[in-house]
Amino acid sequence: MAPTSSGRPGRHPSPPSDLASKPLPLLDLKGPWFRVHKIGRKPVFFGTTQRNRFDDPQGIFGVLYVGESELAAFIETFGQETGLRAVSKSLLNDRSMSELVTARPLRIVDLDGKNLARLGADARLFAAEHSVAQAWSTALFAHPDAPDGIRYPARHDNQQYALALYGGGRCEKLIRQKGKSRKLSAPENAARLGAWLDHYELGVV
């Protein structure tokens, strides 16, 4: 796509019309993955709110968001407010982290490195308007390769990776929790939480 007259790239393009004819860059992944969620809520939840980046804009199929590491799950949850250098103690008290695994390797679209250019996308897909990312998610879900989800760099730390796993008959019966959820602010989790906060130089208020 040609740059705008200002020299800036402008709005990210919609999925190309020939996307369905291109083979997708797929990885076979089995986890484990990690999810931060409210205490008392089920960790395996395919949301249809249409508010999150790779949600189905029609709300027909749900999406489960997970981190490839504990650090990814943490920063994807608590890094939403860019520039905010602290995490609310009340939010930490209300959140758990769960480990998730799958019954078989999932076929995941790898939106990283050269794969972006090959598909006609770029890094704005992870940081710009949700409407464009949702259009891409819908197109990838409908692709003949029938992927189980998307792997992409975390918005606030592109060395960490997150996944958007598809419902709609794809992953609902495959994902399960391993072990018990861990309350983030529990004493036994203090070392982990401290390491995550130190890594991103975040305080607690």
C-alpha cells in the first residue's frame, strides 16, 4: 500500500480479496497457554462482546484470548492503558491466572515476521483500529484452511506473544484448564507478581 501524502502509512488495509486463495502460515501449537481472568470466572471463555481486537464483529463465533507465557498474559491484561506506570491493587486482588492446555495441537495462523507482508498486513493490525483487526479475524476464520486461531505479538511487548483462539465449533471442546487457578495477589504468588512488575517497571497503587 502506498503511503499517504503525509508520509504516514494511514489506515491498515482490509483483508485482500484473494486472501482465501493464499495458503496461511500455520503453526501446530499445543501450549501451555496462560489467561488472567476475574476470580470465580471460568478461565476458558469464548467471548462474543465484539469489543476486543480479534472478536467477530457479528458476534457469531467467540474468541478466547491467552498468552503464550505468564508474562504475556500479564501485560496483555494490565498494559491496556498506555503510559500508566502502575497497576491497581484492587484489580490484582480480583484476578487469577490459569494455565490452559489442549487435547491436540491447534493450527494457528502465525502473524509474525515475514508472514505479515506475505498476507498483505503489517504491525498496525495489533495496535490500530479494532474494526480492521476484526475484519481480518473474520476473514481468517472463514479461510479454507480453517485455522483454530491467531498468534500475534503482544501490543505492549512485541517479544511476548498472545493468541486469539476461535470458538464457532473450532476450539470449545479442545481447551481445558490444567491445575488450579492462582490468585495474583496471593502470598504464594508474590515472587512471580514481583518479577512481572519489575520487568515492566510498574508500581502498585
